[in-house]
Amino acid sequence: MQFFYEIFDASLPRLGPGDDAYTRKALEILVSAKKHPKIDLRQKRLNVLDIGCGNGAQTIQLAKQIDAEILAVDNHQPYLTALQQRAEAAGVAHKIQVCQKDMAELGQEHRSYDLIWSEGALYSMGFNAGLAMCANFLVDQGQLAVSELCWFRPNPPEACQDYFANEYPAMVDRDTNMQTIKQCGYELLGRLSLPDSAWMEGYYMPLEERLKSMRGKYAAEPEKMEIIEAVQVEIDMYRQYGQYYGYDFYLMQLP
């Protein structure tokens, strides 16, 4: 894990696929939801939980867009430190508190959050289990925004199928994810698919530049080089087969 965190350093713009504009679009879908007026994201001082926040690109966007007290949770302190520094620079540090904790051990007071946000993080505990956990922390009619890796097209090439059978065997198609959302008791308010730019420009291109510098540093250490090249394989997989899979952003609400 120490070397993993060296590759995915807190200085990177993002630690997973994402896009500021799509974070704002996802938030606007929730703000515009008229069916259940009890939770209005334009009201003052919302209680918000950002799970698996990383270095906080989406956290800062939320803080800029809504008046809220945001608890940002991640299990790696350097990410939280970077988030705090970025929040200070953006003028929103007063809205954000950080907490170093594993998402599976949150232990927060049940039914206390108006909004829970999680971009590309719930996969670590499973989509179904993550949705169930979040339901425990939301107030009645509370809202949830989650991005999850899924298949966009049926019958992906064998090389792509084999890769994800090893890397993320739980990955399913978007229709199955939407069924899971319903089974977990949520109402689906909207769905967005992250564009190619959210993968390449915001995430993979800066990461690839970092891999180049690390190859020179660790050329004489085969075990570390193997990890570096495994990350490169992930990037190359998306370049070749990204039309078959990606992140869907699911926007939902408890009844």
C-alpha cells in the first residue's frame, strides 16, 4: 500500500475518473428534484457526508455550490491534508471537516445526513453493501450521489472481460445497477455517464506522466516496476476498450 500511495500521490489533480462539471451536473439533478420537497439542497446548512473523498476535487465543488457542513472521510491522511490545503486555497475550508477512517467503519450517527456523496469509492465494499450502508446514515428523503463502474455495452472483447474478471469481478451493467438501487429502497432521480475527458484529461493523463517519472526512479526494482506497469495496463485498457465500460453517476433519494 505504501508504494500504491506513492503512485497515487495526493498531488495528482484527481485520484479517479471525474470531472468538476459533472459533479455540478449531478448536484443540479438533485437540487432540481421536485418530488420530495422535504430535503431542499438550496436550504441553509445542509449536513453532507463525502465518503472516500480522496484529495477532494468533488468535495470542494460541493462546498462551492451549496451551503453545507461537509464531513469528508478517507482512510489516507495525506489525501485529507491535501484536501484541506485545496479547500483553503478555494476559500471553502470553513465548510469542510475531515476524518481519517475506513468507510466500512464509519460509525456515524444514524439518520443524520441530508446528502451523501461518493465518487468511485463504494466499489471497495460492494455497490449493494455501500447503498445499504448509506441508507442508514440518511435522513428520511435524504439524497445520495454515487458513481459506479459498469458495462456500457454487451459482449465486450475477451481481453476486456478477462481484465475486469480479475480487477473488478463484481462489475455489472447499468440496468442491473439500477435494479439494485430500487431493491435497496431508493428512488432513482437521474443518471449521468462520465465522458471520456473525465477519464483521460482529469485522471489518466496526469497519472501517466507520473508513471514516466517513476520508471526512471525505480528502474532497478522489478517488483515496483511490475506495479507501475500494471497501472499502465489499466490506462491502455481504457484507451482501447473504453467504449464498453465506464462510470455511471446515479442520483437517488430515500422515500
